[in-house]
Amino acid sequence: MLFPLLFYAPVPLGFESLDVKTVTALVISQVFFATLIGGTAHWRSGRVHRQLALIGAVTASAGSFVGGIASEWVSDWFLLLLFGVVTLLAVAMMFLPEPSVERELTPAGKLVVPLVPLALLSSLTGVVVGFLGAGNFIFIPLMIYVLKVPTRISIASNLVIAAASTFSGFSGKLLTGQIPFLMALAVVAGTGIGALGGEWSHGQLSPRALRYIYAAMVGIITVRIWITILG
């Protein structure tokens, strides 16, 4: 949600607009700290699949570092189009048949995840994160519908993977001078409270409710981004 908020909100509020590269730099700074705090909380709650998180984190980090550096040489229009395509794919996958109750109740300790598809999908997701500063949300439906991971474990494990991949993407942008430090500090300021509040809410909601909330949020973003792309 932060990407469209930073991209569209400043002008109506009387501030100067931010270009896409500045927005992606701010987003990746905020996402890193939010996922680090949220992922740690989920890890302590036992919702994280450790093998999935470890392999996903390593491969996504490598892809994110490459994407973070490569983003220096692509246009704002390319970044906006990439974000639009990724959100569209995420929304489309949420219309697939929902997972069975039996699968959703599988504990993290008994879940077996195919390693090669996991490494491939997390690497591609990492590249997207490196380019955009966001994009880990695409990995949640990929885990649920392609890797057959329960919803709660997908969300919790994705936070750990996101912390690793966004750190690499953040490093790539930092090395190429793309991070505006004062703005990044302001954006990150409220991250801790929000992340811990989200972790608490996660435990109170059903897997179906979590998927519906996710689909609604990404759907709103998708519509707004494509209005801009096609407008």
C-alpha cells in the first residue's frame, strides 16, 4: 500500500510529487524494517517454516541485490509497468480455488516444500523486490497456490524472506546513492508499531479472512496503478 500512497498522495496534500525511483527507495527502506520486526514476532509464535524461510531468504536476497543495482538503469515507466504486472498477477491468483481445510491445518513442522520450485520462485520475487522496493506480496499467492503452503505459514514465512530480500535490495540502492535518508527515516518511524499490530491481528483472523483482506488490498492498488499506466 505504501507505493501508491507515496506516489499519489503528496500533490493533493500540497507537497511536491516524488518520482518512482525515490518512492521505490523509500518503500524498500520501510519494508525491510517492517518485515524484520513482523518476521521475528511470527518466528517466536512458531508460524514460520524454517527450511522454506532459509532457502527463500538466500535465493531472494541474491535476486534482490541484482534487481536493486539494475534499477539504477531503467526508466520510471518500466518500474511502474512492472509494478502493475506484478499486482495484476497477484490478484488473478487469488481467484483460484481456495486451499482445502486439511492443508490449511498442516503445522509448519510437518510441511514438505519442493525445493527447486521454491528457489526459482523466490529468486524471481527477489529481483522484483530489488527493482521496486516492494513485490514480496506476489510470493504469498505463489506459496499458497503453487507450492501448496498453508496461508498462515505462507504469510509468516514470507515476512522472514522479505526481510532478507529487502535488505539486499536496500543495500543495492544504498550503494548506488538512491536512498533519501531523511525521508526514509520519517517513513520508517511508525513501522514497529504497525508490524507488531499486524502480527497480533494475524492470529485473530481465519485463513479465508486473511486471503480476502490481502486480495482486496492488492486489488485496490492494481486498479490505481493501471489507471496511471493506461491514462
